Amino acid sequence: MIKIEPPRLRASSDVPGGRRKQRVSMADVARLAGVSSQTVSRVANGSPGVVETTREQVLAAMSELGYRPNSAARSLRYGRFNTIGVILFGLSSIGNSRTVEAIATHAAAEGYAITLIPVGAPTQDNVLGAFTRMGELAVDGVILIIEVHLLDAAAVTLPPGAHVVVVDSDAGDRYPVVDTDQADGARQAVRHLLDLGHRTVRHLAGPAGSFSAERRASAWRQVLEEASRPVPALERGDWSADSGYRAGLRLAGDPSCTAIFAANDQMALGVLRALHERGRRVPEDVSVVGFDDIADAGSYLPPLTTVHQDFAEVGRRCVDALLRQIHDEPTGPGTDLVATRLVVRASTAAPEV
């Protein structure tokens, strides 16, 4: 066995304290691994065609020497930055934060970092401003989590030629859109309550203008109409538990209210508190269903029946759709829906006679 001596390392400029920082080059790695600099470059860039034993030898040399590929130079050479931009409105909502987490996790698995730009108000100027900032930060594509109907207006367009995927929007005729099946999830929730024997279902909707809130409210109304059931006036919240609590106090005062479908789990939590304070038992007096299936839903009192959204799958499909554009694979507008499912727990039951 021939032992390869580590190469002499060149010293860089002086650093504070009189010590000199050692800099490792691609040539140093090549000498230690006993290969050419071109082979080291192919390994560093993940290029195919390198024999596995050679790849392992080069990676071992990189590790031993502490070599870090120059990502900036590689980006200039290949025209890619291995970074995905995420623009969103409202990081505080659980749905958005879990979607961003899923995007970051899947992007990392694909070798991409993410750059996040939260935008306060969903206006055309803010959208274009965020895209300008993304361009300055050098990203390969953008995932836009928009939630409202901003892209419905004919005058609102994204920069031409931009690689973009939109989440939670109604713009699938112009852009690739990924979303959970909001309408079907709501239908499952309302049908569950009707099947239990409730005459009708009250609905606590999300904020006006929200795509998700509109889809869930529309499906609620449709199921009641198809079943020839009364369609009560809906309550309106803002996704927060506080707004659910305020609506819950109003609903608790109506003795005819025996079933409530809240448009998210946080508002359902506020409803549960209000019903408890007003002496309305759940589920004996009032059944409650939420939407999202957040991590704590099973720990509510009682454990909450809710619609499960697969945020991890939404994040994966967003990243995959964007990477197809980045890699110049055939793609186009359209909406990709991720299935939802009802999770039945202890907050729903047949109404007491």
C-alpha cells in the first residue's frame, strides 16, 4: 500500500493574533486523493460518471483537509445558486409556518437552501418588490404562499420568465399551484356532523378574502343545500383562538346550535372554551369539528375531531414542481391538490334527544 503524504498547505493572509490561516485548494485535494483536479471538480459538483471508489476517495480527502467547495464560483459557472426563495404573507398562521417548514425540509433533501421574505400586506407592489429582492439575493426560483385572491386580478402578474410555484391560490389557470383539497375536507367535516344526526351545522369561517376560508365556507354551504338542510348565517373569525372564543360565545347563546364546523383548529379551541364557560357540554350538547389537525389537536379537551392537512406533502410537491422548472422540464399552469382526511376524535357525537 502506498501512503500518500498530505500536501503542504499554502498560507493565506495574516489573521488577528499573528497566526496564519491555512487555505485548502482543489489541487491540494487532488494531490491527496491521487486524482486530477477535474475529478475533484466533478465530485464537488455532484456530476455523474465518477467511479464510486474514486468519489469516496475524493470525499475522504476533502474531509481530511477540511476543503469547502467555492459555491459562489460554482454558481457563476453553472448559472444556479441552489437556493429557493419563499415569499409569504403571514408567517404567524400555523398552516403557513408548517408549509414553510415542509418546503425547507424537502429543499434541503434536494441540496437546496431557502431564503424567506415575509411580506406584510398582499399588494401588487409588495409582490413585485419581494421578487426584486429575491433577484438581488440570487435564487433559482420562488415559492409564493399568498392565501388571498391577489393573483385573480387581471392586472396582477408575476415577473415574466420567473420560475414560480404558488401555494393556496386560485390562479391555476396561469401558474402552477399546489394546495390541499380545501373543499373536500370541508365536505367531509359537514357530512360527518349530518350523519351523526344534527339537523344543521353552524360554520365559523376564516377571514374574508382568504382563498382557504372561501373554499371551506362554500363547501359547507353546498353540503347543507344538497341535503336540504337550513343554511344558517356564518360566523367570521381571523384564524385566531380569540376570534373563535368571541364567536363561540355568540353561538353558545343559541340553544338550537348543536354542531359547529370551525375553519381551523385554533378557532375551534376558542369555541371549546366559550362553550365550556357557558355550560354547553362538548360533545353532549354541541359537537365541534376543526380543520388542519395541528399537533396539539388530540390534546384539546375533549380531543378535537378535525380535517387533516398533509403539509409535508404540500411542501414536497411545491419543491418538486419548482425544480422541474429550474431543470427546464416540461411544466405549465394547473392546480395540484393534496388529499385531506377527517380524523374523528371525542369532540363529536350524535345530538342528545
